[in-house]
Amino acid sequence: MNTTKVADKAERKKLKRVARKKAAPKPKRAAGVARGSTKKKIRHQAQGQRKR
């Protein structure tokens, strides 16, 4: 939900909560799928740098 136009923090929070309640539940991960399979992957890591 895009709430960039709403200036009031409390109002924005309220809108987001309502949207979260209305949204379809996210599907559970299948039994045979690795736990980190949905994680964002890094292409190439430079030596001595943080991953994320």
C-alpha cells in the first residue's frame, strides 16, 4: 500500500494496518523447499565487504 501522500504518521499507520488485514495471506513455504530460498541473492561479493 502506498501511503506517501498521507502526512500524519498515526493515520498512515491506521491505513497500513487495514490494508494488511485485507490482503490475502502469504502462502507457506513448501516442505521440500530450502528456508533461505526466498532471500535476496548477491551476485558477486568483493573481498572484505559486508554481504548485506
